[in-house]
Amino acid sequence: MTSTAKSLPVAPNLIELAIGGMTCASCAARIEKKLNRMDGVEATVNYATEKATVRYADEVSPADLIATVEKTGYTAVVPPPPRPAGSAAAAEPVDELRGLRTRLWVSVALAVPVVLLAMVPAWQFDYWQWLSLTLAAPVVVYGGLPFHRAAWINLRHGAATMDTLVSLGTLAAFGWSLWALFLGDAGMPGMTHPFRLDITRTDGAGNIYLEAAAGVTVFILAGRYFEARSKRTAGAALRALLELGAKDVAVLRGGQEVRVPVDQLAVGDRFVVRPGEKVATDGVVEEGASAVDASMLTGESVPVEVRPGDTVVGATVNAGGRLLVRATRIGGDTQLAQMAKLVEAAQTGKAAVQRLADRISGVFVPIVIALAVGTLGWWLGTGAGTTAAFTAAVAVLIIACPCALGLATPTALLVGTGRGAQLGILIKGPEVLESTRQVDTVVLDKTGTVTTGKMTLVDVLPAAGQDAAELLRLAGALEAASEHPIARAVAAGAAEAGALPTVTGFGNVEGLGVTGSVDGREVLVGRLRLLRERGMHVREEVVRTVTDAEAAGRTAVLAGWDGRARGVLAVADVVKPTSRAAVAQLRGLGLTPVLLTGDNATVAKAVAAEVGVDEVIAEVLPADKVDVVRRLQAEGRTVAMVGDGVNDAAALAQADLGLAMGTGTDVAIEASDLTLVRGDLTAAVDAIRLSRRTLGIIKGNLFWAFAYNVAALPLAAAGLLNPMIAGAAMAFSSVFVVANSLRLRRFRPVG
């Protein structure tokens, strides 16, 4: 994108426009430039999301903005709000993609026989050239229509892009073939393209280039299809966010529970949330107490205890008792909806990567056209004749047609993404790759990324004279009767040590712990406050054990019976076994790791110390995560973000490179650039290495593709290229590009 945006003196209006008709990053730059030339307008156009975010003064209307975009040769509308997947609106991009796929497969089916007939002289039967024309014409006209249309738009605005090069080359090859067939010697029965590899001057009257026109169209069309398929996922993060919320809710009306769709909730309505259900919307607890699992939204690994007067957030899960909640915010005002807006804003504001091929084409195309015109003029001036002059000029255009260039990105991307999929790495598109080379800072979410994301029993600390096995057995038996996540962690740890006894008289003390009878003993398990309130003696050594455990970032659970505390069970969200090695490998790639979490500072620092991260940013809300990424970017850093939760989605979209754990939420996955299926941080190392390697291959392919063109252009201008040499050179260039891309299959993970 360009950086021509102006700073407005006052806070302007804000609108988002859906832009249609863009085919490359330079299209986005052109629209952005035109909008920013308007007085009182500051615009950012994103090619990847096909949206323009525009701030405008009161004297400018949305109609003026749309008119400016349309004058530039594109379409603009105010997009409808995102709808859940499966709705009619969500199906529209799929229909458009289906049309592009149909165009591709029709072109492939028609082009393959054309290429085979041209490359294998033994198959060139009488009138084979006319069959080739019949098959190639729909490919060039129907298959290449998107390129021709884009080239025409670019021509009207004095611009040259990859589309211009493709359209010009394919039409030149096809046009000359028509001339040769109808007016030259190429249409005669028995005409063949022999294997002549000598450099001789020819008038071109017997040469046809239908295989070049059809083949280039198919290759470029394939690349455009894969690009469009990755681009269309841009809105999926918002749909996934909407899917997270509850679909219906039990509302109290006239003292009765009535189940209604969530969109019928009104502020002030009182609704019931049973254990295991999602909270329907943001509200305040009026009755009941429970533990609410908000890790998906906040990143905190420990469930939040709520009681009357506490606030709860929509889409979080009630992990404990029955709650009666009064709705305080609904619809677009809820925290979930605000997070959707954050994700959308971050995606729309992300700078589109200017394609290397387009940048080169912007210079290469005018040079080729000038050379073709110069060649025509020179040959006419030397008196060589019109046919020879046009043969040389058209040969320049044909040899410049980027067959290998069309393969350069799609083949490397195809092999790279295929190898990535084998290793559990999903790369969304070519734009992603350029970000990986510049990344210097990697921001790591804690919960579910560096750690497992679930509570685990990590230590059993008996008081002096107590048996650790007995402490674990009795406490685990009692906790097994509870649904609280911390209780489940203790129970799971105890169950691994052996069978658990039966519990009778189980009771839950809201927010403090549980009580019950195990093996004839009255056992209490919970917080220090619970044991003291029930008159149990807690020795100073046990208090110190609790303090030490909490200082180490663990949750301390006390157990006691027969009038005194018997020990402490430490529970924590443990670090994944590979995280420390992965952090070291990230440093080896030249990256600075930063731990970012919504959890408390004590826990965050303990985890950071364990894995070897020096910089820690803790106790941040989802919106603050985006701000942290922006602040790092403002410091001149290029930021990669690794996360797995809804609370990470906006930050993943804002980062220069977003990597989502495949074990996380759909929202995080959709908002990211790379998905790590393994859920292992070492996959992030492999993802960055593979992306950098793939980008290197693409740049190598582009170099050789253009090197072939540049080397062959002088021969074409001199009239020394016959079809066989041109075809052989083009085939060699394409084979080289494919072979170079296949080297990615040998990529090996660090592990």
C-alpha cells in the first residue's frame, strides 16, 4: 500500500467500503491514492480483505467516496454486517470462487491437448493446427477474460501490472497464430513444428503460438484461483466469532423459564445459566455462585469465581452451579461483539503486501512494449518487409509472455503448503510469506500456546509427619465429586495414583472449597480461609508452603481433617514439554520472544523464567493485546504473534504475521496467517523456517523466469527465434521453476 494518507485536523467520520474488481496490490494502491487526493479524506485500502477504511470530513459524503472509486475503474459498496456461516451472505464469496474454479478446469481440459500437440511433432496429424485453434480460442477468450478485463482497466489509467503482461503476451501469441493460419502458411495441410534448434531468421508466416497462449492462461489462472481461495477466508474470523455465542437462552418471564433465541434478549431481562451452558450475553449475577471459565476470552487459566453482584461475559462457560443473570449489554454492545470489531479493524488495517511480480511488471511491461515498437520501426526502416518486421515485433511480445513467471509463485506455494500440511503447518497464501523474512519479534500467548491450557496437579506437599499418598487419596476422592476445573485437576492426579474411595455427605462451599466424609473422616479441601473458618489448625509451615506455591505461579489447594491442615496440593497450567526448546530455536532464527498474557504477573513471570523468555507483559485485556502489538510495531519491530484463543484473534490479525495453534478456537485460526495443527510451539519454528524457505524459492523462480525473458528478448528483436527454440526455451524455463519448487519437499522440521 501507499503511504499517501493525510492527517486530518479534526476527528472525521468513519466508513468501510467493500471494493470489487481489484486483481493485484497495485490496484489497491491506485484506489487508495485516488481517495487520499480528495479533500478531507484519509483512506487505507487492503487488497487481501478487499476493503477500504475511510475517514472523511462532514463536507464529503459516502456517495462521493463510492463515485471516486468507480471513476478509478472499480466498484464500491457499504458491506453488510457479517453473518454466521451458512447464511446467504456467507455463500456469496463461495459462489464467486466456484465460478473461478469452473473457469480454471474448463481451461485446463481444453489447453492440455493444445500443449501436447505442439510439443510432440509425431502427433501433429493433418489439420492438427485447426483443432488446436478450436481448443485454444475458448481458453484465451473465456479463461483469460479476468486478465484482459484487468489489463483494460489498467490501460485506461495508464498503469501496467502482471495482468497487462499476461493479456498482452497471450493476445499477441493468439493474434499472430490467427494471422499465420488464415493469411500465412500455417494453415496448410501437413504443417508441422519440426525439431529445429538452430538460430535462423524467419518471416514467421508458418509459425503458430497457440500452446503458449493457452498454457500461460491456464498457469496464471491457477495461481489466481489459489490466491482467491485464501483471500476469501478474511471474513471467516468474524463469522466464527458470532458462532461462539449461545444460540438460545432460558429467560425468566412471569416466574417461568422460557427458552427464546438470544437475539430476543433485552437489557434488563433475567436469564438462567445452568452448569455447562454458555452465558448468553454480558450481565450481572443476581443469584447463585459458580466458577466461570473465561479463558477463551481473557486468557486466564484459572476459572473466575462469581457470586451475586459480579459481572459475567457472554460466550463464557459456566463450569459450576446454577446462575441467575440480569442482562446489561446485548447485540453489538457485548464484549464478544466488540472483539469481533477489533478483529475486523485489525484485518482491514493490516498493510497489503505489494507483489514482487507486479513491482517488476510495472517496469518490465513498458520496457517490453517500447522494445517491440522499436523492433518494428527498426525492421521497417531497414527495408526488411512488413512480414519480417511484424514477426520480430510480435516475437518480442511472445517471448516476454511470462510462462515461467506464472508458475513461479503457484508451484512453490503448492509444494511449500503441501509440505507444510504434512508437518502440521497450514499457510494461507503468498502474502504471508513476505512477512516471515522481516519478522524480528515473536509475541507468545501463554495459555494454550506456551502452556497446555488446562489445570494439572504438579505437586503434593504434605505437612510434617503426614503421608503424601494419603493426602492425595483423600483430597482427590473429595474433589472427584466436584465439577470445578481445579478440583478435576486434583482428582485426575489422584486417580493416576490408584483407586479413590467413596465420598458421602458432599457439600460445596461457594467460592471456597468442598467438604465431605471419606473413609469415616470429615475432610475439607479448598482455600486457607475455608479451613480457618471451620476451626482447623493451620501450622505456619503450611502457610509458608501456600505462599511459596503461589509465588511460583501455582494455585494452592489445602486439605485437612481431624481438626488440622494436612498439606497442600499445587495445581498449575503446566508448560508444554517442547516450549523451552522452541523458544531457544526462535532466538536462533534471530527473533526476540515476548510473553503476553491476560493472566496475573506472578504466574506469567514464573512461566517466562521456565521457558527462557526475558520480556513479559501480563494482565492485559483482549483490546490491550492489540495495543501491545501496535506499540511494538510503532517501535519499528516486525511482529509475529502466536496464540490460540478468542482473546488472541484481534492481535493475530493486527500482527505482521499471525500464527494460530490448531488446538485453539476457530476464531484465532481464521484471523491468523499460519495455522499450526500440531498445537506445539516447535511448529511455529518450523512454520517460520518453511515460510522463509518458500519465499526464497519464489524469489529464485522469479529471477530465473525474468532472466530467461531478458536473455531471449535480444534474439527475438533480431528476428533469430524460431518457434522450436522459443518453445524449448520456454519449456526449459518452466521445468527449471518446477524443479526448483520441488526442492521444498526435502524440507525437514527442527525436531
